[in-house]
Amino acid sequence: QGQLVESGGGLVQAGGSLTLSCAASGSIFSIYTMGWYRQAPGKQRELVATITRGGTTNYADSVKGRFTISGDNGKNMVFLQMSSLKPEDTAVYYCNSRSYGGVDVWGKGTLVTVSS
């Protein structure tokens, strides 16, 4: 079973920037998409952004224009550049990979806290 390891979370002031990284290791084959989801306290997990192996991206409306997702296919890594952060962006951010067969793998999450 493969695993995903996130890094880059932390505390930042509103208006600031932060970059998250996620590395896939182990037996992760045929990745079709990688992406980021987040879960704020008391809320359901929601999509933030995804990127396909071919480079097609998808963003939640709430982060369009502020967040940028990118990937390194050779290293099975995905990044999330976050700027103009808002307190409502505070959440645990989870990395996800999905294979062509529809199998999901999740990271353990990294906490992003945006102070006002």
C-alpha cells in the first residue's frame, strides 16, 4: 500500500502565503489525479484543487485566483501554493491521489491556521 506525506502547513497571518507539498511513496501505481482537500472544524471535507497527470486543473470557487496547484509526475509529487490567505482557509489539508482504477489514497493531513 502506498502512502502520501504532506508537509508545509503552519500558522500564517491573513493575507500571507504558504506552500504545501505532498509526496507519494510505496506502491502507488497508475496515478490519474492528485489533489488537495481540506476539512475545517465542524465541517465536511471539501475539494480544494486537483490536477490530472496531463496537467488539467480544477479548483473550488472559494480558492480560484488565490491558490495554484502543480505537480511533478516524475517524482509523484503535488504542490499547493496558497496566497491571500483568509481565516476561513483554516483547516486540515489532505493530499489525495486517485488511480485510473478509481482507488483513493489519502495523506494524514497538515494543519493550516490563518490568523486574522
